[in-house]
Amino acid sequence: MAETPSRAIMRFGTDEPAAGTRLLTAGPLTAEFDAGNLRYIRHHGREAIRAISYVVRDELWGTFNPDLRDLEVEETGDRFTVTYAASCSGDKQRFDYRARITGSADGTLRFEGIGTPATDFLTNRTGFVVLHGVEGISGHPVVVTEVDGTVVETRFPEVIDPKQPIMNIRALTHEVAPGLKVTCTMLGDTFEMEDQRNWTDASYKTYVRPLELPHPYTLKTGETIEQAVELRFESAAPTSAPTSASGPVSANGAGTREITVTTGAEAGRIPQVAMGLEWQSTGAATARTESLAGLRPAYLSCYFDARHAGPGAMRGFRAVGEALGCHLALEAVLPGLDDPGAALRAIADMADAAGARFGSVAVSPAGDLDFVLPGTVFDDMSPYDPLYAAAREAFPESVIGGGNFMYFTELNRKPPPSSGLDFVIHPTCAIVHAADDRSVTETVETLPYIIRSVRSRFGGKPYCLGPVGIGTRTSPFGGPPPPNPHGGRVAMCRNDPRQRGLLGAAWHLGVAARAAEGGVESLILGAPTGAHGLLHHPGDAPQPWFDAHGGRFPAWHVMRAMYAASGRARRATEISVPREVQALAFETEAGGLELWVANLMGEERRIRLEGTGSATMRVAILDEESFVACAEDPDALDGVERVVSSDHIELRPYAVARCRAG
């Protein structure tokens, strides 16, 4: 057996240290101090604000990692104070700022930032950003105090807003829990809100400086920029302990958080779960066909960019599809809309010459891969009608789809006409704005809102979600995604290391569970190799431990089951804390029950299983103990399966359990 990798490699695919956090407490007020900013601000244990951050971004929207110094933290039980200095520098420019954070037991919190550019500083945003979470807030009332003092009553959007839902903001007041309100006041500039669920972030983001003003802009050397964010809580009644949608959150005697997963009646079908394959990865995939044995995706979704790909890609698609024993679908990027007929005929000719037959073909012009500003108006969408007609002519035996191959954002802001489509499609990425571990797993929380928003916009049109990946397939700013040569936690990069870790496996299960719950017809998740891959293959960037030992990533075992479950009867699952744990249950060919449970958190969770209809379960756990065996052996989970008579299982951080009954 191969040597055991480090715990960090097993969990995250990288030895890069995760940023540490510190819990700040002032009576009932708590906040996590994380790299100079605040996260998960709670009152009596209830989340009020997801984050308050002082953000410095360059002219390309890249976010600086500030160099913190002179950090001092004081806590007295009923008050905390944090002060530090920070610098952001790069490309011969530098911005310095000083921060002060205070919190009191009366529920007041203030975060001040005073900035002074050491040089002229070109930026798209410098100042405060406030995040409101979405669970328990989406669709709920919010009172807006505008910059001139006008008070407006509105709601946080339920369907994802493609534009800025709230503008000209000085303060926002919303109910955290019955009888408990929080007012968030933002000082020093005009703020506005965008719906970050567009990018799969689990938040509404209120940010400094309206987007209608010129961007980028220059902060002049020596000028002072002063901003602050203040929180004040107002309680009309005693605040009870936090509860989930299913009742109180409990802990066992050891202090491990306990979460209940209840399996219910039949609730629809598992989507057709497909594997994705990009044109530039066909060579690596064909070199790994032996290790792909055992994976049976519903189909292989083939991404072909006509600006870069050619006949060799079509031959590779056919070879990998034959190795997997599944039919093919095509995602085709066209250079433009000027002559879609000629472009599509050329693609169809290449497919015919290679013997590649596509049951479905989705088409999109390359221009739709570009970033779309909020509020942009597209008055004439008529060029899409001949695009879809040309696709039907070039591929007369295929069903035709469209949408957007960038993010849901671009689909939401520039929706194509659906009348000529048989289905709608779009991908997502988990690291558009932030790449820390919790932000990645939080994206699972957002998928139900994306699914409902697509349904709202496109009605009953069949819906293909994907490919869904941690890393991004393309960059909305043109050119390739930023490189990640050291395998770190880098936003909007192509190769994210957690694809290789237990976190990636738990995240994959969470995505599949949410997609099934949302009733999407098909889901593209996982790839043979590469950025979304399930198998090791040497690449440009190092893959610690796997470069020496090869093998399967933990997500391989999750996706093997998800592919095999395509179309099966799904059983409903109710989870007491769905942000922290996700589950997917389905009926087996033999009439039994298979339940998969994932811990999305960096701490152990105790899972109480209800409604399985059996006093005993056969349980196999994918975690640090089984990591090496699962990398080497496709059937390793069978080897670690144990009969469990208890209705509880313990899941370590980012562990996944396969539970079988009957």
C-alpha cells in the first residue's frame, strides 16, 4: 500500500495552509475574524450578517491579499477590539489602510477602515463589502434607508435578480429571527447591492461605489478614504436558541454537532448524470480508459470550441464515449453569429468523418462567453433564431439546446429566446469571487435558487445543469482562466486542488443532491481527467501525492454511484441543517435503498438516520482512513463496508458515507 499523504492533501489536495480564524465574543454577539475581515456575525447564535470585508481590487477585478501587520486583539467578555494595519501592492502601486473593529455586548459592532494610497492606485473597487446570507432571507422584507434619508420598504429578491436589486444604500434593516432585527449602516460613500447567487455565491452583496460610475478609477497619492460599517440589533422579545428548519440543533455528549437525515417517500427521479469532456483533454482521457472502467455516465457531454478545436477532438470524443459505453452530447462554441450555418456544417462534417454521433447539440456564440454588465439591455435577439435553425439543419437527428456556456450570470443577464430550443443549459463555478474552503461548500446552498430562477425564466423547458465544477472552464474577462501553478486556493482559476480531496467528493455529492432535489432533467458533473477530473493524469501543475502514486480522486467513488443512479426513483431526504450536510437517497435495482451522506464542514458531524425502514445498515465511509485504499482500488468502499445497528454514524470533516438497506 502507498504511503499515507498528509491530512491536508487528503482533505484539500494541497498542503497550502488554510487561513485560520478566531472567534470574537462580546456577550451574545460573536464574529469570526478571518484574514482581517469578519465572517458569520451572529447574535445569540443566529447568523445576522454573512461577512463584512474591506476589499481592495485591481483594474481587472482581481482581489489583493493584504499584508497585515501590527495586529492587536483585546477581549473582555462583554467587548472586543481589533486593530491592524495593512498594505496591498502590485504592479508598482500600493494602497495602505488601517482598520479598527469593535463589538459590544449590547449588540453594536463597528468596522472602520481608513485608507491612504502610497502611490496613485488604479482600482475597480476599494472599500467595504457586506454580505447577507440567503437562507431565511431570500424573499423576506428589508427596510432600506437611502443616502438622502428616504426610507423604502422592499424585499430581498427571491428569483435571482440579474441587475442590482437595491441601489443608493445607506442602511439595511432586516429580521434575523422573530423579534430580532439588525440594522447595517454603511458610511463614507454610496453603496448598492447585487445578487451574488448569480455566481453561485450564497449571499447578497452590498458594495461600495455604484457600478454606473467610471471603472476603473484612480485613488490619488496621499488622499484619505474613510469608510465604516455599523451593526445595531433591536430585540422586541427574548431570543430563543437557534433552530433549523426541522427543529432544534443538538449536540451529543462529546460536543459534536448532531444532524438528522430523514429519508421519506419517493420524490421523482435522479437526473441523467453525465460526464463532461473538453476538446483539449481527449488525449489524457483516452490514456486513462482502463481506469475509467466502472464509470457509467448517462452520456458524455463534449465541449468543442470551433475557434480552437478540430477533427482530432471529434475522434477523441468518440473514443472516450466508446470506452465508457455511453452516447455523446455536444456543446459547440461558434466564432460568431454572422454565418452560423457554415460554422455548424463544418462541425457536423468533422463529427461525421470521425464517426461521432451526438444525441443532443447545444450551441452558443463565442461572444456569449464574455462578462455581461448588470443592466445591459439587448434589444435585438433575432440572430439567435437562425443560429438554432442552422443547428437543426446541420444536426437533423439531434435535439437542440442553448443558453450560455459561461456562468448562470450571463444566462440571467442575456437570456436567449427559448422558442427555438429543446432544452436550456448553463455551467457553474464554485470559486468566482472567493476560494476559501467554506465559500466553496456554500455554493451547494445556492443551487436550489439557481434552479428555481431558470425554471421561472424558461418555464417548463427541459433543463441541463452543467458542467458544474469547482474550477472554472473559461474566464468571463477573455483569455484563459488565471493559472494556479502552485495548487493554491485561487479564485476563478481552472485547476482547483480540492477536486483531488475529500472536500471535492463531499461537494460533488452536495451538487448531485441539490440538482436531484430541484428536478433538473440532466446534470453534467465530473470529467475523466483535468480540472474537473476524477482520475490523476500528469499536468502542467503539480498534484501532490498523486503525481507519485496515481490513482482515483475521492470524487471518483461518489460519481460512480451518481452515474449508476441516473433515472432511478429518488427518495426524499429532509436534513435538519442542510448547509452543513447533504444527502441523496434512491432505490436500487434489487428494490433496496441506497443513501449517500456528505459532511460539508471542516468539523466532525454526528448523523442521525431516520426513515430508512431498516434496523441495520451497511455503511461504508470515504474519509482519511480509506483515502489511500480508495485511490488504489475502484471497489475499496466495498472492502470497508460494515454492518451498523445504530441509527447514528460519525462523519469526519468532509467525509462521505454510503448507506445501504435491503
